Amino acid sequence: MKKLRTHDQEKNIIASRLIKLRNLCGFSQRDLADKLQLEGFNVDKNLITRIETNSRYVSDFEIKAFSEFFGVSYSYLLDGIPTKEDIKKYPDL
């Protein structure tokens, strides 16, 4: 039976892409948490830290929030495959 972990035994698959998007936007973890809170999402800096350090699973609601906030596709967040729209918005993906 497969475990719900990456091949490196990490707890989520979006950590590196979340870090990349956050850095492309010039946000610290606190900045991102504050901006997400202003958008109505229940996120704090510690949640961002735990996701980015792979010490926490990510819920579908959180993936949806990151997708909406950054304006990227689920395929980019989950599989690392940017769409044409993702690349148009973030050429350095």
C-alpha cells in the first residue's frame, strides 16, 4: 500500500512551487499570510512555514486559495506543469 508522501517522504508536493511563487512576487512568508488574510483566507505565517518546509499536509481548500491568489493553475501547483496562462503571468516558471 502506498503512503501519502512524496518519493522523498515529504508531506506535500507544492512546497517548492509555493516558495517559487512567493519569491517571484517578492513576498516574505509573513507578507503572503497577511495578503491571504486580507483576501479572506484563514492562513498565518506558521502555516506557510510548515507547508514550505514539508512538515504539513496541504488541504484542497489551501491549494484552491493559493491557485486563486497567485492566479496559477492547479496543474502547476500539483504537478509543476504550468499552463500558457501561468507562463504569461510568471515567465520565470
